[in-house]
Amino acid sequence: MSSKKIMIGSAIILSFTSWLIGGGIYFFLNSKMIADEAALQTVFIGLAALTVPHMILIDLIFRPHSSRIKSKIETVFYDHPHQKRFNFFCS
């Protein structure tokens, strides 16, 4: 099986599973509250479920480079001709 078919198959399975879980959460919440509140809570639960792992991943990827990024930021702000003005905002 080619890697393209595996990727498409994986995307379809993961998308279907996500929709199924989201629908289950919505119907569970809908039995306890009105539809608008259930929809809002489902959206925010889904966003939290995506955001937390994403931020952990970003932190793990960029942590080794943080000193290099910090030095670039310091170069931009502190080696500028109007250094005093930038130092006021950065401190």
C-alpha cells in the first residue's frame, strides 16, 4: 500500500472518529442543558483538547532554541538607535 493511501485512510478514520466523539459529547451535554449551551461547551471542550497538546508540542520543539530566539529579540530591541525608547517598553 502506498504512503499516500495510508495518509488518506488515516485522515478519514481520524476525522470520522473526531466527529463521532464531538457528536457524543454534544448529545451527552444536550440531555443536561439546552442545545445552544451544549454546542458552545462542545466547541470549547474541543478547542481545549486541541490546544493543550499543541502547546506542549510547541514548547518541546522551541525550548532548545529559546536562547537563540531570545538573543535575536535582544539584538533587535537593544541594538536599535532609539535604544532608550525600546528599553522603556521592554523593562
